[in-house]
Amino acid sequence: MKYKKIIILLLIIFVIFILLGPLQIQKKVLMKIYPKEYEEIVDLNSEKYNVDKNLIFAIIKAESNFNEKAHSSKGAKGLMQLMESTAKDVLKGTQIQITDEELEEKIFDVNINIELGTKYISTLIEKYESIEIALTAYNAGIGTVNNWIEKGILKSDGSDIENIPYKETNTYVRKILRDYKIYEDLYG
């Protein structure tokens, strides 16, 4: 009886494979792994701050894996893992009215977190004129990245990201660039 169930299951899988084809199955699986949760909010803010929405999805995937309550041991919070100090700086350029006391809780609000994170990466892309360097600064900090560029450790055009000295940041940037490409391939 046990073997009969296994054979039936294998036959069902085989039929699905034949009907959908290997590429369709692969795409469906990848779409589950690389979702587009909070799509309306991401679309709105990516358009507002002129950032490719697929990049925002890749950042959210890497930072929190779409867990809106995520928080790191270093104090980063929410979907886009913002530090409160960064959020305070970014808030200054928005119409969002939040007091410092409210920010501790509101930083987990999906709408606020995505808007501030998108605005922040937009500012970094504008500043560095390089997605690679902007992502490096998003993770390691602006001062650190400026120091690396001044010392010649990194090129300002982002063409040598393999030289990022912090292993965590090096891995982070590569992961987001990989996920960004996957989001572009899956969703256009």
C-alpha cells in the first residue's frame, strides 16, 4: 500500500511536469521564493523616489525576507531594516509627521518603513551614481564608504565591489545584486 501511494504521487508529479513544462515549474517555484509582497506600496514609492521596484523588492528580501517585524541585533528595524537615526534623517525630507517618541513604534509600519527605505536608497544612488556603492553605503554606512573611496579601497563607480573590506557587506551587496537580477528576470 505504501509503495502504491508513492507511485501515484510520482505519476502526478510527472503529469504536472509534462503539462506545465520544466521552465513554468521553475518560474512558479522562484516566484514563491522571490515574492512581491507589499507591491502597491513598493510601486508607489519606487515611482515617487525614482528607484526600480525590483531593487526595492531585492533589498526587502535580503534585509527582512518580508518580515515587517524584523529587527537586527544592531537595532535595524522593519522590512527595510532601518536604524532609527537613519530614519530620523530621512524623515526630514518627507511630509511624514512623526515625533522621535513615535518613531520607535512607527518604524515597523509597512508604509512608513518602505517609504523611508526607498527614499534613503534613492538618496544614496543619487549621491554615488552607482547602485553597487549605494548598496554598500546602505549596509556599511556613508562615512565608512566615503572613507573606503578616499583611501582607494573602492572605486566610486562600483566596478570593484569584490574589494569591499567587510565580509558581511561584501556578501550583502552581492546577494542583493543577484536577487535584483532574479526579480528583473521573473517580473520584468
